Amino acid sequence: MPSDCIFCRIIEGSLPSSIVYEDEIALAFMDIMPINPGHVLVVPKKHFRELSEMDEGTGAHLFCVAMRVERALRASGLQCDGTNLLQNNGPDAWQEVMHVHLHVIPRFRGDEVKVHFGQKEASRAHLDSWAGKIKTSMEQ
Ligand code: AMP
Ligand code: ZN
């Protein structure tokens, strides 16, 4: 466990957290700077820096836990008309804590969340070209 990892320290209990769920593989706790009230982080107990380092079994389990948290949020009485699941990998993709985590974010009409992804329409030629590269890479 890297001693400078905040989430490893939460998992071992040496930093405080507000836990909503725990099992042998995963821990779910409240984000300390919530985007909306009820913002939960789901993390593997084993330290992986990014998604690409993590095994698929752990990833599948994290997603199952996130689904259970999402369902619980909707029935919790907190404002939650919809949700975003967000998972950042690498500092260039907004990852600040280098221990894999999945955000479960409650959303409601009139909340003040703003995200600008800057999407641009692409030509079919570009889409086919990018698909080809990824498809080939997946086959290796
Ligand atoms: P990311 O930008 O995807 O790496 O998100 C990291 C998240 O971790 C942010 O939303 C932070 O608010 C949250 N965070 C950082 N430190 C703590 C902590 N000690 N307890 C709970 N959440 C934290
Ligand atoms: Zn860690």
C-alpha cells in the first residue's frame, strides 16, 4: 500500500470516512467535497492507480456495488432524480486521487452542476478509422 495514498489510508482506517458499504473487495464512502449531497465513491480495497491496472473481476464487482449504491440513493430520501457515474483515469482526465474510484453522483432538476465536454460531430470516415484502431487493439 503506498503510504501517500489517501484512499488506502481510509481503507486501513487511519483516515476518517463516512462508510455506506463494505465487503472483502470494495469500500463505498461519502466524497468529502460532494458535487451534490449523497455523492459516493466506490473503491477497490486493493491499490490500483488506474482502471487499466485493475483486473476485470474487481472492476465488475465495483460496478455491481455502484449499481447497489445508485439504487439505494434513489430510495434514500436524498434529492436524486437521476445519477451520473463517473470514473477518471490519469491527471489529464481529471483524476486527482491515484487510486481507482467510481463516483456515484445524485442529480436533480435545478442542481447547479455544470460540465462542458466540448463534443464535436465527427465524419463517418473518422468514426470508422478510430473504430478500426480500437478494434485491432482489442484483438491483441
Ligand atoms: P478524482 O478527481 O476522480 O480523482 O476524484 C477524487 C475525489 O476524491 C474528489 O471528488 C475528492 O473530493 C475526493 N476526496 C479526496 N479526499 C477525500 C477524502 N479524504 N475523503 C473522501 N473523499 C475524498
Ligand atoms: Zn491506494
